[in-house]
Amino acid sequence: MRNTMRTLATLASLALIPTALAGNGVMAPHPGTVTATTYNTDGSFHGAVDISSGRCGYWGVQTAFVGSLFWNVTINSTATNCAAPTGNVAVHNFADGRSYRIVDFLKTPASVDKTCDRCTIGDEGLRTHVQYNKNGTKDTSWYSGVTTKGEAISAGEMIGVIN
């Protein structure tokens, strides 16, 4: 029921977004639980959505865009085991200074630069970090009201909207 209500709320919010932007949904890169959003457990600012299935290396991490645009994804990934996935980054840079990042996944043969809408970029690390920046600053508005810490999500379930 919770997912149904959230999906309805998300669809209702999309009605307020101009048609040209409605296609920029951000989907969960793999199934799991949202382990962090705006703040870390210690209260420090985090400004992103972290997702973990609790099974490092189990799920293939997918780019989280769905829409009519294909995204140029640049991969900077070297870690191949769960002991050190930090620092692996897949990034799309927008022309206006915004950027979208998926961080902390494991390098696989799929970890190559590519242009895609929704494609596999590696395997889940200890958790997957999904971040959106505007002019170098972490933006939290893309997921506010759509996803919350502690929520169980399915692969491909909407976790936010990039305006």
C-alpha cells in the first residue's frame, strides 16, 4: 500500500512539471533499502540517496535515468571488490553546470563510458550513492517528497525527479 500511495504521489507531482522535464525521472539503480538521504546517521549533511541490498556485488547497478534523452555516462571505476568500492563514479555532466552521479559501485566488464538511457554500469558495492549537483552544490530537491530513509525499493522504482 505504501508503494502504491507513493507512486500516486509521484505521478501527481509529475503533473506539475512541464512536459519537457517530466521525462527526467530518477529510478532506483537496483533493489534495496534507502540507507541515507539528506543527513547521515550522525546528523552530518549527506545530500544524496544511498541504497543498499545488504549483498555487495549481488545486483547490477543501472544508470537511473528514464526518459526521452540518452545520457553520456563517463565511468571512473577501479574497485573490483567490496572492501574498497568508494570512489567509483559514473557521471553525466549537463551543459548548464549540473551533474548527476552514481557512486560506489564495483567495476565489471559493463563499466565503460557509454551513451544510454538505462544501462548497467557495474555491480553494487557496499551501497550505491545517487547524487545530483547544481553548480557544484549537492541538490536535495530532486528526491524530497519522493523517497525516504528506511524505505524498501524495487529496481527501477522512481526515487526522484531531476528538474
